[in-house]
Amino acid sequence: MNNPVGLYIHLPWCLRKCPYCDFNSHSVRGVVPFERYAEALLVDLGQALETNAGRGIASVFIGGGTPSLFPPATLAPVLALVRSASRPEAEITLEANPGAADEARFAAFHAQGVNRLSIGIQSFDDRSLQALGRVHQASDGLRAMANARSAGFGRINLDLMFALPGQTLEQAIADIEQAIDLGPEHISSYQLTIEPNTVFHRRPPQLPDEELAWAMQDAIGQRLRQAGYQQYEVSAWARPGEACQHNLNYWRYGDYLAIGAGAHGKLGHDAGRHIVRHRNMTVPERYIEQALLGQPQAQSWVVSDADKPLEFLMNRFRLLEPFTASDYRQGTGLAFE
């Protein structure tokens, strides 16, 4: 079996945790152990590749946290191993925050094989950014896009959010107009949702009501279609041929390795009849200790036949593309009936 597989790499630190964020991210406090974390990633990745049975890595996503905070030289050995295990055409994406997006840093990552950037703009309105607890300003977002182009990136995704605290329909449309003017290959447009275990859940802001949120989503979609972007996923729009391959693999119920603190992985065997998921240690310091000992995982389990239908459908229904009974059988090992 030589089906492609994805690879997710989690880098958990950020300048400041946003009040809406429920990811495994940690604000920078004191000295961040970048070098030790990279050493742990190398051990973790080496073990993951051993379980991969030679399947070529087709896509890589480096998420966080704020991956662009890491010194490029620190990640160089990890990216070298990633490239050696990846297909020549592999898409290697790095998430970036406009607050850590200078041209030299971007150029260094590009030279190390990163060929796609996902920049977390969220909004081009300073008041909205402040309400979201972001550390950057609108001007930083514009500068990040310019720096990415100057550094050589030909594939860029801009992340935007709508239905923000106090946001009007006109402001939501202005955000998408600004994003389109910048000409990225891909735009992600997410509605702000309140998640458990976040600051916003404990102290909810005043958000637009459902009717206004829908009007925003509808207007954003119309404007993106007019500008030539194609919607391929609930929240994702791309120029023709520029869909995010790593996310497509997730939503098609594909397999993916996962390294880093709190990362989740999935590997299927025997045409989907045997699917194993795992979760790594969540706390970065604990992850470093255990990964260096060769034991990064906190939990591993086999997906039951009873859970496979929901897992498959939850993922595939994120996409606008259809699926067949054959896709279902190959993904789950179960009869479609």
C-alpha cells in the first residue's frame, strides 16, 4: 500500500492566547525551549515515519500556536527530515501571525521548503482586532502579505472571521473586499463561535444575531464568487487549483501522521477495516520529556465500527464535492448499506 498520507506538526506557543481560542496554545512566558522542542519533534517524527510503512507524505501543515514565532534555524533539521520523507510535489504549509511576519523570517522558511503560508489576519479593522484580543493591527496584516510575496511565496491563504463583536454588515464586507484586493490564492472565512474553556465562554461578548451573521456569510460568499474564488469547503474558498491539499485530505477521511504537543493522528489499515487514532501529551514541557524518551503519545485507540459512519460523514460533509458508496467502503471498511 502506497497511498499518500498527511503530516501535522504542532508548535504550541503564541505571543498571547486569544480569548476565543480553544486550541492547545500557550502564551510566551519567559524563555521558550525552542531547541528542546525541536529535538523532541525530531524523535517524534522519526518514530511516526517508522509506522508509516513508506507511504509518501503528500501534504504537511505546521500549525499552532504561532509557528512563525519559531526561529527558522531551530526548525531546519525538522524540515529537512520532512522533505526527505515527502513527495516532490508535497504541499508544506506554515501558519503565520502578522505579529511575527518579517520578510527575512518568511524567506528563511521558504528556503527550507515551506511553499505555502496561511496568515491569520482575522480582520482588517483595528477595532475588531482589539475586540478579538489580537496582538497585531490592520497595517501589520497588509505588511505580512507584502512580506510573504517578497519572500517568494506564490501560494498564500488569508484567514478571516466574521460576526465579530459589534461588527456591522458593511464592516464584514469591507474586510472581504480588502482581502480580495490583496490577491491571495486562498481565503478562509469563518464565523466566530464561542467555544467551551475560553475567555469568551466565561465572559461572552455581544455578537451579531443569527440573521445578521447569515447576511454577512451570504454577502461574503457572493463577493468571493464574483472575484473568481470557488467554494470547496464550508469555510474555504480558493482560486482554481489552489485548494489546500492538507485540509482536503482531512475532509476526505484520509490518513495523517501528527507530531508535537497535543497533536492528533489517524492511520487506517486493511482498506479502512482497522483505523487507529492517537493523541500526544498536551502540556509542552511534558511532551518534550516524553517525546525525548520515545513516548510522546498520551492515548491511542482503535476506532470502532459503530463510530466510523459518523466520523466519515462529519468529515465529508465539510466539502461541497460528492462522495460515492465506494469512497465510504474504502474509508471505513463497512458496507454502504
